[in-house]
Amino acid sequence: MEETTTRTERTFGVTAELSSVQRRNLHNLANSEIYPDLLDVLEMVCIETETKLINTDPADENAVLANHKMAKAAWQIFTHMQDRIQLESQTFLASIAKPNPISQLTPEERRQENLLDPTRPLAEEDYAEI
């Protein structure tokens, strides 16, 4: 197994986009049994940062302010990371979604399909013609 290292410098370009493989990997991670464990570890880091704030001497206003900023930033990063992973997962799913063949039918074909299957709704523009 490859040993992991801590990334301490920027390696991802400012305007770079994730590849479809990276998005797929994030989708798989977000839907795996491992993801809640990862979130637990990241939440622990946030709680440790808050604990440092709680244990800061209240007389040291600069340290209290600095630790408050760190605790706030930790939670913001934690929630933003979750939102971003979900967004990238949805982007991946949208990229592989098959188009709905019904939406590609002409209005006449949709009416014929509706006659064969009356439970299928007509498109809104078809209602204007009725």
C-alpha cells in the first residue's frame, strides 16, 4: 500500500477543474461506508480546534480572537467541503445520465405516446394547443 503524505502546499491550479475520474471517485467516496468515518475524523478536528478556544486564557484577548477565527474557519471548511463533494458527485451523475428519449419526441409523437399510455403527461407546450 502506498504511504500517504500530508499536502502542505498548493498543487491544484486556481482555475483547474476536476476530471471526470476525480468526480467519479468523489461520488464513490460520498456513497461509500467510509464517508461517514471521514466526516467523523474531520469533525473531530473541528472539535479539537474549538476545545483549544475554550481552553484559551480569557485574559489573552488576541489569543481568544485568533482561536475563535480558527474554530470558525475549521467549521466553515468542514461544511464547504461536504457541499463541494456533493456538488461534484451530482456533476458526475449529470455527466453520465442518459437523456430522456420522451423529451426528444415531436409534439405529434408525444400525443401518440399519450394515447398509448394516458398516464404519461403531455409537455406543457402541448396543453396550449388543446
